[in-house]
Amino acid sequence: MTGVAVLGSTGSVGESTLDVLARNSDRFRLVALAANRNAVKLAQQIRKWRPMYAALADEDATRQLRDLLGNSVPETRLLAGAEGVEEIARAPEAHTVMAAIVGAAGLRSTLAAARAGKRLLLANKESLVMAGPLLVQAVRASGAVLLPIDSEHNAIFQCLPPTGRAGEPPGSGDRRRTDAGAAAKAGLRRVDGLDHRDRPRRRRPGGRQRGSRCSATRGCGGRARGRDRALR
């Protein structure tokens, strides 16, 4: 079973990730939750998931989180500040790290996960904008796997051949629409090992064909399609 840490669990991508984990509990185990400053929502998530670790980057918000939880979740170790979020990113129990803390606040933990050799699902595009060379260098040095989850980057990623590497040309005509929430789901799920386009097509009453929606994109209108390489 794959251990997953979700950094930015209170945001839209984080919540989409938790939704996938809940529906695939036989394959994934949530080991850590982290956010920037939303103590109320994180407290709710901790009570529901009871992870091994949890952290808020904002230390004032961490004090509020401790008050909200009291002694209700003794199995969860609460960490505080940017250092606490970095510790979660490096946690040995977490094989995969979803990096979805927005903006500059997510840079340090993203780098920590890369340096620790994690399978890094990157929804924090600011990390690449601010420190792209440092991040790529860390990934290469540690042997980490970097997978884009932010919508625009994920759309480009889906255009690449399944065995594509940096510098190789993308597949011709292989373009898909996506959004960040659906990309998060595609980053964690594999749909029978098939591309959406390989699925059977059904015919509408008027004779017009319509592609069936794959389960990985339910909830986003079937717009996000693609190969999942995140857990291969």
C-alpha cells in the first residue's frame, strides 16, 4: 500500500486528492496532512483521517489547531511552522507527496520532498517559476519522480509519449483539456491501464456517438482525460 502525504490538503487540489484516497483505500494510505493556515478545516480533516502527522506552516494557526483538537486525536503528531511541513515532506512513511500549498509558501516543502527522493506530484507551479533549476537539480540528484499536477502543466504532460523524456517531441495531435482538480485525480489513479480514447463508445438515440466518461474524471464533466503514469 502506498503512503501519501498531502501538502495543501485544505485547498481544492488537496480536497480532490483526499477524495481519490477515500475511494481507493485498498491502494493508498494517508500518512500526513499539511496546510498553510486554515486551522478549522485541517482540524476537521485530522478527525476524519487520523493521520500519523499533521502540520500548519503558520505557527499562530498551529496554536489554534491544538486548541481545536485538544486530546481527541492522540495518534496524530502535530508539527508547527515551515520546518514541520518540511518534516512531513521527508517522512519515510510517505512514498508519494502531493505538493499543493499555494505560492511561495510551498517552495521549501516541495524542495524537501524532491531532495528526499519522493514521487512528487507537483501542483505548486510557483516552485518551478521561482526555483526551477534548483528543483530539477534536486530531483535528478535524489532520483525523485516529478509529475505535474497543475492543470496547464498536466495538459502538456499528457501530450507526451508514455515513455517520453525531457527533450523528446510530444505525440502529434494528442491534446486534452483538463483542470487542476481532475489532474490531481489523474495523478493518483490508473483506469485499467487504458487511455480514455480506448474505451468503448456508446450511441445516442439519434445515432450520434458519444464517448463514455472514464471513472477517473467523474466530477469534472469528463473533460480531463489521460494516461496515468503517476503510480507506475
